[in-house]
Amino acid sequence: MYEQRYNPYAANVDIVKGYLRSGKVLFLGILTFLSLGLTVATLVLNPVSSTVSELMNALSKMGLDTTEFTANYGSYLSSGNISSVLSTVISAVFTILAAIAFIIMFAKSRSASPDSNPSSGVGIMRVLTLITFIFTIIAVVFIVALYVLFVIGISSVNEYFDGDVNAAATVQVITGIIVSLAIILLISYTSSQKNFYRSIKRSLNSVDLYRTGAVGYGVFNIIFAVFTGLSLIGTAILTVSEFSIGNLLLLSSLLLSFVTLITTASFALGYNRYIKREKYGYNDPYKSGPDAPYYPEDHQGYGAPSDDYNYPNYNMPPQQNMPPYNEASDPYYSEQDQTVYCPNCSAPVEGNQPFCTNCGYKF
């Protein structure tokens, strides 16, 4: 029967599965499904027709004739509903895929089958985050183009400030700083998200463990959670003072987003801490000498030494006050073959060597 050898691929799969089987992964799947339900409820309970009605009332209060607008009300309403439904469908597809990915990761990691691999669920998230990153780049290009048009239209800005060039220039500089910070934040967030799931994917399909993007993704989620929490407090105050379906849906959406961001931050930072401990907390099983691996009882993994095997101790301190060697009293000395054996490891000793060549024992 062959001895089980160290398999880094299988070891990495087991390590990553050990983290993905946690309840945080399942909870993220549940939260994602809840966000889908909230999106559909927002579309149904707060339709576009309310926005159109508010617009008509505002035009009437301004003394404008809304007869023609009212005649075309149905077409505006239909186009608004179509665009809202289309955006909701696209968002729902991404949300469903993300929820399925988390559930696959959790189920595959909890499976007792050694062939069960959560790579498919991680792969779905990898593709979704890559698409998100691409859309972010497109959005950044669009934002930059708008800002360039804003800078080019310096004359219209000057007119708004009654020809005050300094005020217009100040507004453009402040706007440029805000746009730059928003671009850096968007690209950094989506890039860290993409790299985080790419690291999990690579860890499941290579001989090394990766955690690139985990810290950045977790920190960005904490930052967004802080801003979401502040918005949540303001919306809660507004809902209490002026209750409406729209305010209630907004409050529910912010609350769900806050919990999701906190859970995602915990998931990413926990993964970074877990992989760091597994990668650097235990030494290479093939190392020897002063840095030889230590395997506690609760961490007997691939390549761990068995209990009945005793490695030679190269760091054994020299024995003090030992009696001189006597061949006659040595049980390992044979009269027949005149061979001397080491009293520590029983290996044969050739010649008058001061140390055992097998265990390093000093005679």
C-alpha cells in the first residue's frame, strides 16, 4: 500500500472550502435574494406614474399649459415603464446569478464528497465582477467626457455667475476634484472586488494560496457602509416625519444595503486573515532542522507526519555526565560481525566517527 503523498492542489481546495462553508457565505446569498425582492417591490409599489403625476403638478403650478402633455401622458408613461422594467430585469439577472453563486459556494464547500469543488460558484462571481469592472470603466469614460464638456462651456458657466470668472473657475476646480475622487473610488472598489474573487479562483486551481484584493475590498465595503449608515439615519427621520411608500422602500433598501456591506466586509477581511494564517502559520511539511513543521492535534493535514514516526532530533542538547562507552556492555555491539551501532538510533557506525551519520548523536 502506497503512502499518501502531499497534494498541494487537494490541500488548497480543502483550505478554501474550510472558509467558504461558513455561514457568512450562505447569509450573503440570502441577502442577495432579498435585494432582488426589494427591487421588484419598488417597481410595483412605486411606479413611474407617480413621477409623471408629480411632474404634471409642478408644470401646472408654474402656470404652464399641460394639455398637450396630458394628451401624450400614456406614451410618456409607457416609455418610462419600459425603461424601468428593462433596467430591473438586467439588475435582476445579475442579482440572481450572484445569489446562486454564493449558494453554490456554500453547498459545494459543505459537501462531504472529496470531489466537490466550489470553483463553479466562485467562477460566476469572477465573471460578474469582471463585467462590473468593465461597465465601471465605461462609466468613467462617460463622466470624464461630461466634465470636459463642462470645462469647455466656460462661457455659460460665467454667465451663471454674472461674469465672475474666479467663481466659475473655483466651481470647475472643485467639480474636477470631486469627479477625480469619485473615479478613483469607483475604479479601486471594482478592481479590488475583481481581484478578490480572482484570488479565490486561483487558490482553488493552483499550488499556492492567494488573497490579493481581499483587504481593499473589505475596507471599501466598510467605507460605503459608513455613508450608507448616515443615509439610513436621515431616511429614518424623514420616514417618521413624512411617512410614504417611497420613503419606506428607500429605508428598507438602505437597511438591506448596510447589512450586506457589513457582511461582505467581514467576508473579505475574514478570508484575508484565514488564508494568511493557513499560508504562513504552518511551515512547509518538507522542511527540517530548527524550522521543522509543527502540527497540532487539530491540524493534521496533507503531508503531516504520522504518530508512529519519530523524526531525528537535530537540536537535542548534548548529554552531560554520560559514562564512557564500553563495547562489552553495549547491547548493540555484536561479537560476530564486530559492528558498532548507535545507541540513539541503532544505525551502524563505521570507523571511529565522533558523530552518528544518521541522527547526529555524539559518541
